[in-house]
Amino acid sequence: MSNKFCHNGIENERITMLEESFSSFVTAVKDVLEESQIISNTLQRYAYGTDASFYRLVPKLIINIDNEQQLIDVIKLSNQYLVPLTFRAAGTSLSGQAITDSVLIVLSPQWNKIDILQQGKKVKLQPGVIGAHANRALASYGRKIGPDPASINSCKVGGIAANNSSGMCCGVKHNSYHTLADIRVIMANGSVLDTANLLSREQFVRQNPELIQTLSNLAEQVKSDTELSNKIAHKYRLKNTMGYGVNALLEYTDPIDILSHLMIGSEGTLGFISDITYHTIAVEQYSAVGLFVFDDIEASCQLVQMLAHESVAAIELMDGTALNSVTDKLNEFIAVNSLSPRHAGLLIEISSQTAQELNNKLTHITALIGQYDTSLIAEHAFTQNKDDIEKLWAIRKGMFPAVGAARAIGTTVIIEDVALPLPDLATGVQQLHQLFERSGYHDAIIFGHALDGNLHFVFSQSFNEQVEVERYHQFMAAVARLIAVDFQGSLKAEHGTGRNMAPFVELEWGQDIYQVMKSIKAAFDPLNILNPGVIINDDANAHLLNLKSLPQADCIIDKCIECGFCESVCPSKNYTLTPRQRIAVWRHIGELTEQQQQGLLSNDALAELKELKQAYQFYGIDSCATTGLCAHHCPVGIDTGKFIQGVKEQNHQAKWLPQFVANNYDKVLWGANKAVNLVASSARILGPEKTKTLFKGLNKLSVNNIPKWQTSWPNGAVHQHKKGVNPASIDGAGTGHQQKVVFVTSCVNRVFAADSHAKDQRSITRVLASVLEKANIELIIPESVNSLCCGKPWLSKGNNSVAKQKAHQLLDEVNRASENGRWPVVIDASPCEMTLNQLKPLSVLELSQYLLIHVAPLLNITKTKEPIMLHKTCSSIQQDGAKALTTLAQLCCENVVIPNDINCCGFAGDKGFFLPELNKSALAPLAQQIPQNCQRGVSNSRTCEIGLSEHSGLPYQSIVYLLDEVSN
């Protein structure tokens, strides 16, 4: 007993020392950072406790870093107080490498600089740049970065490099390791190395002699041992992200070159990548894709081996079970009955720089495929149609979400990632199928990048009971032996080691090379403060700890696997929470609430629950734009905005007021119009600063029922009775036109006039009338237009019944005005059009769609050469990818500027009037992307345009103004 008490006393003393050290660290950090950069509240800490893996660790502290010097200061403090740090980019990692129970370092939006070098042959990127944004910047040069992970629209360059991510077409040749030109690194001791700078290289060598010597010694050790050298060379002929990139010790001599390549794939355990310069690769202009299904996995893999020696861009292997999971998409191209696991499909892409070269390749490759005709049971021959190519790739990309959507509530989806030598590919697939069957994973599917022998297998897994955890444990142990030992393959081909595979690194590499890896970690990070437990972890059961629960919470969000694909397009991502985080916290609140009802919560847990519920009102509900753009990027189509609207509806209490406003809408808008004019007059007398202060106070006193004034607020609109459209057109009585159109002005355009800084001060109705007159099309405006609304203002606040009532009223009125659908019906705001079409599909056209299809072909258009900003509204993106809006803008202007990292402006209906901070945060990247000689912007939603004007300093107007200007 005395030994036990002694042990407990020592442990308590150790915990106390750690707590005191952490407290001292926090105090010291507050001296070097702004208070707003340090996040310690319970809700946000829990929100950051997830990545795309099936682990959860809640950080003690989150630090939002703005620049390199701040990070150096924090790293030095972490050394001083022995407080571990974990770096996080987008948090889309699949192996648990972006979470911690210590201090999480996240990057502010200031880490998103892109420098194009040597006419696009190189690109220098900061770690906060989203991969797709880098490619967009390179597109005009016909180049792209080599890595092409499936998450490229969401993941950031810091994570792409730190995980050595690859993808469908990247292979080994074009990953970060092989396309690295230069790198800038902050080390665990706070020193900085910039490999592009000769002085920096020399200084680093002088200041870090022990590290440099260790790297030289390790390289010599590896090169002098033939067995080790051969094993490393063999392993890196495959895709391999298991452990550290020890091939750098074999392939380079200069310690700086070794160091820079060891940083690739090091998962934040050796240092921080402050920027990286890539050698880019050419984008081949012509491509074709075909889909081929075989009755035998052996035949398909033999074909893959043959095609591996040909000029093929990509081959995706899909087993029969995987193909069955996407039958709805598959049937558009081929008709097959239910397939067995032994069947396999190959999605093959061929690309070239010229049409002739592509045709030559197609002829040759088609002939090779023909050698396997006896095993071929279905095919969709190679097509060059871009829409079909997109749909064919959607078949492959839809497999992972298909398992996610079909899984049982409360289970998670696990995607594993292995690589095999190509000659073993068929046998490997067959033995994995046998493992699935023995382990009871009957929903498991296999697909992967066949040219690299890279297989992904996906299955659903519950961690709610110990027996399920043990099943997973035994299964992964068997997988590890099969892949790493029997086939000498890679247990992680492209997803990184993380926590998930750390216990198996030694099994795959052997004791000698594992010791080399441990020596690398010790040399770079002797105090073990950088992401401890990731890659190097001596706990054989580390992969079974801190498993994430996904409890049932709401039917809309229960399918969420917390992958984070939604986050890059969320307007509140840098303000409060993202969709993934809203879901994670809501699940936790539900879990705690259930435990409370069962009487299982401690006093501390009860206090946590109370705090979470109170904080969620603002962080989760009030600051959500509810635009639904997240569903557009979610693999399983979850609309977190719709979920939040449902929560609002449950919480909504005042029933009479929404109905009163709906019943008297024309009077309400009239009053709003007069109020806007009064405010505009007052602002001219008081000045902007006093007006803003006044309304800030009124907003607070009214408990957010009076909006916060912004300088971009326009004057009140002039009622169209007084100035506007020919009365004959208003009631549809005009004659002499073969074509007509019914037009409904959105509510906000009935309240607000044009932007006060715009050259054209006409109302949108008058501008449209001008355009239609040129095209000889009659404009019809319903007589009751001032009472009409799409219902969006009520829908966004959870008043669904009133919203539907107003929407049906509008649809009934325009149906009468359009002579029961004889004439097109158009509305000028994309959010209104989307709302109405969700209720009654194809009932209404958004103005830019109508102008592009029905009007522009009838006009003579002379493009303007001036640069014009284009904002693609989130509703347009959801409807058609904003293709109509973008195409119309490009018809009118030679230099259309579409800024990066702005997918939704965050104005969100009327939310921008009451919570302008959301709008400001969402548009923070806008101003710096405006060309110097740009004087204006266009879009297709008036509220969005008000916010855009506020935060860009440019007048934004509907695109119809631009079309009227450039047409005759």
C-alpha cells in the first residue's frame, strides 16, 4: 500500500508541475500575442478536437498565428516550458495527425500568399494556400502543382507537403518530395532555414552543427549498408508515406537537401513549413476517359501492368462491390447486373498536348484493351466530351461517400490506404476480400490508383463497444502483416502515418530503419515538443486510443463523417465555427444531455454542458449564414444551414410577428424604404462615424432588432410608379412583341436604390427594360409585385410555414402574369430563384440565366477591356456552378476578375445588417485581390452587392447594368 501511495504522490506531483508549466506558458504567450489570437473557451476547443480521422483530442489551447515571428516566439516558449505543439492547416488529414490534447497552432488567413515564378514553371506557396487556389493561379500558364489529392478543394499546401499527399494522377513522380524546389522551415528550436537563400543555408549550418552532423552520419550509415539501401530503394518505388522519408538519406548528400526532403511527409513532427516552392507540371490540354468492367480481377490487373508501360495519365481500379455502391451513376454509361467482389472496373484517362497525339494514343491503348475482350463484360468507350468525363470521374469519386451515406447511425467510415507491387495487385485485392469476410466487414469496398498499386479500402466501423474496438484491432493487425510483411508493401501510401499507423512503422520498416527514424526525430526535436505521438510512438495500442464517437444527433447531420471538405467554402470559418465544427459540438451537446438525463454527469460536466449550450447560440446558430453551400462540397450532401434552420424553428417563439409581416408585406417594405431614406439623410448630417456609433448603440439597446449601419448603405429606392417602366408593360398590356418576360424585383431592390458611388443610378427595373427594348422583348411586371416575396427572409429564421405561404403566393401571381407558363418568369436575385425552385423546380429563372439564354444572342455586344470584379453568389454556385453568371460576365468583359477564397460573402439575406462582422470576415481576402485599375464589380444579389461594396471600396451592381452598357 505504501508503494501505491508513493506512486500516486509522485504522479500527482508530476501533474501539478505540468499544470504549472502550462499556466506559465499561457501567461508568456499572452505577452507576445494579441488576446484575440488565443482561444481557450470550451466550445471552440472542442470544435478543434477533430480532423478527418476517427480520433478526437481536445486541445487545451488554440493559438491563431499571423506571421512567422509570432510562430518563432511561440515555439521558443514551448521549448522553455516543455509544452507540446501541433500544427494544423485544413484539418482534412485522415490519420489523426492534426489534433492534440496540448496546444494547437492554426494559421490565420494571412498565410495565403502565392508567388508565380519563371512564367509558371515554379510557384512559391505559403502553407495556408488551398491546393485548388494554387492551380487556379497557375492555370493561365498551362501549369499546375504535382500533388492532386481528392481533398484539393479544401486541403492546404502546408498539409499537402507535410503529409506528402499525392492523388489520382500524381503518382510518385509528381508528389511534393519529387517536385520540391525550395522550402522555408522553422525548426523546433526556433531557427529558420530558407533553402532558396545561400546566406540562410550557410548560417543554418553554422548555428546547427549537431543536426547537420547527425544527418551526414545517418546518410553515410544508410548508404554503407547494402541491405538497408536496397530496402529503402524498393519501398520508395511504391507510394509510401509510412514513417519519415528516409529515401532522402539515400538520394542526397548535402545535409540541407536531406533536411528539406525529410520535412516532406514529416507531419509537423520535425518543424514548420513556412513556405514551399514547387516545380510545376504542364497541364495537358486534351484528354479522354473510358470505363471498362471485367469479370475477373486478375485480368484487369494484368491489363494494368501492361498499361503501366504506356503513356496513360491515370487508371482507377474499382472492385465489384465498389461499383455496386454507385449503381445510380454507373447506369448512365453501362448496364450491369449486381457485381460480385471478383469483378473489377478500370476507369482509364489518357491525355496529351495535341489532338493528334491523343488520337494516336487512343488507337494504341484501345488495341491493348482489346486483348482482354474475353473478360470484358461492359464498357463505355473513350470519350472526349467534358461533361461525360466529369460524370465518369464522379462514379469513382462517389464511392467513398456512398459508403458514408449507407452506414449505420453511430458508426464511422474508415478509409485505409496501402500500396502493393503491381505484380501482387490482384492477389492483394483477393486476400483483402478474404480478410473483410472473416472480420465481418461486409460493406467494405476497394478502389484505388492502380498504376501505383495504391489501394483504398473503405468500411464502416463502430467504436461504441469494446468488442467492436477489438474487432478493428485484430483486423488492422492482420492487414499490417499482409501488406507490410507478406507483400513488402506500404501501409500508408498517401494519407500519412499519423496516430493511426504509428504503432506499425517498425513492423513495416524493421528495427534498424525504425531506429534511424527515431534518430531523425531526436535530432530535429530533442525535447519532443512537435506533435508527439505522431509517426514515432512506442505504444503498440496508440491507434486504439482517443477514438471518436459519432452519436445520433439529427437526421440531417447524422451522416457527417467530419471530413472537413465543407470548411473551405464556409463564410464563418474565420469568424466562429465551420459546418463540421457546428456538427461536432452539437453532437457533443446531445451526448452530454443524454448523460445528464441518466444522472451520469459530474458537476464539472454539468457546468461544461451549460456553457456549451449558451455559447452555441452565437457560435453555432446566430453566426451561421445558412446558405447551404456546405452541402455543395460535402461528400454526402449534408446541408448544415438547413440543420441550423431546423434548430431555429424549434427555438422560435414569436409566431404572430412573422405572420403579421407576411400579411402586410407591401406596407412593411414601404416603411423600410422610408426608413432607409431617413437614415441616409441623417448620415449626411451626422457623418459616417457618428452614424455608425449611434446605430451600434441602438442595436445593443434593441437586442439586435435594429441593424448596424454601414457606409455602403444606399439611399431608398424610388418607387416605380414615379419613375420606371411604361405602365403598359406593368400590367402586360403592351403589344407588338413576339417575346415577353415576367419580372419580379427582389425585396431588397424595392427598398434600396443603386449604389451611391455607381455611375448608373437607375433602378434595376429601368436597366432591364432598356436591355429588353434592344432585344424587342416585352417586360411584364405583376401588379401586386410590392406584396411578393420568395419566402427566404422567413425561411432563414426558421419560420418555414410562413416562408412557404409567401413563396406560393409569388408563384401563383407569376403564373397568372405569365399566362400559365407561356412566358419565362425572372427574378433578379439568385437566392430568391434558388428558394423558389426548391419548392417548384424550373418555375423561375435567375436574371443572369435569362439574359444569357434569351437576351444576349439578340444583342450586339462590344466587350469592355477594363477589369471588373465578379462575385459568384453561393446560390448561383449551388444552382449551376455559377456558369451562367460567369459566362455572361465574360461575354461583356475581357478581364473578369474572380477572387480566390470567397465562396459566400456572408451577408446571408438580412444577416449582414445585424451581424456585419460575419460579412467582414467572409470578405477579408477581397480587397487585396482587386487590380489597381479596377473601378467596379458585378454580381446577381443586391444584399451581397451591399456587403461587397462595403469591404472592397468599389461599387457593385447587378450584371444587367454591365450588359446594358456594352450592348446595342
